[in-house]
Amino acid sequence: LYTDFGLLTCNEDICCDVNEIFTQLTGLGKASRLKHLWQSPFTLHSQVIAAIKRETEHARNGRPATIIAKMNALLEPEVIRALYEASQAGVKIELIVRGVCALKPGMVGLSENIRVRSVIGRFLEHTRIFYFRDNGAEHVYLSSADWMDRNFFRRIEACFPVLEPRLKKRVIAEGLRPYLKDNQQTWEMDAH
């Protein structure tokens, strides 16, 4: 539980995306359109917002909608506004934020469907995992980025999907569920 997650894959599209990022970093070419990876400062922010809005639409159309996100910090205002809007539409949102969080959970009419907790253990692990139910498709992403201005707009960061169903289940089971159940090293944020 106390390590960062990585992915070893032979998925050609993901490998091509990684190659494009490294080519971009080492050359003078402009950013290419990637098939699976979300990259800051180009697409990560807009893709996170789009994924939150998809969950919002599912909730508005009466379908179950859930977001679970684990990160070190949540500060970016547009993401926070999108999460508030999702909460108001009925999306169940579980946030596991190790450090600073500018979102206020549990506020009636604004964020009553959002729970923010922090689990700080001995090893201060800091995986970033983003889960979007997406009408049962269960999209899981691993990332180097927190949801902060500097990560979205002033750094090169990558966010990649876990596509293989067994690995996706494992990331959910080992990287998210224990933190949602922890009652030893957890504190829960309130609206004040």
C-alpha cells in the first residue's frame, strides 16, 4: 500500500503516447494529440473537468454517478466548482486528500454529497488515483499530478488509464477502498 503505482504495459496506444511525450520533451516539436494519456499543461485539466461533467450528466439523468479521487492537494478553482456542481446534481464524491484542500465538503445545497478525508500513515505514500463510475464503465486513472494550478498549468505531468479489467479492480481494491474504510489514521474534513 505504501508505494507509488506504476504501469507496465504493452498497449501500443499507451506506449505511443508515452513516446510522444518524451519526443516533445527532448525536441522542438509541438504537443501531439494523445490517444489515452492526459498531459499537462495541455489536456489534463480539460479532461479532468470533462470527466467530472460526465458524472454530473449521469446524475442529472437519474443514473448512479460516483467520483473517487486520491491525491495530495486539491486547490484548482475550476475543478472545485465542477465538483460542487456534480455534488448538487447528486454525484457521490469521495475525496482522499493527504494535504491541503480548498473544497468545503458537507455544505447543504453546495457540497452535501462530497466527503473529504485524509489518511496519513507512517510512510506518507502519495499515489494519485482518479475513479469515475461513468455509467458502469469504471474509468481508473493513475497520475503524477495533484489537482492544483501548478500541476495543471505550469508542469509537465501525465495521467494514464488502467485499461486491463483485473488491474483496474486491483487498483480500486488496494488503492482506494482501504482509505475509504480506514478508522485508525483518518481525519475527516468538515465544512468549517
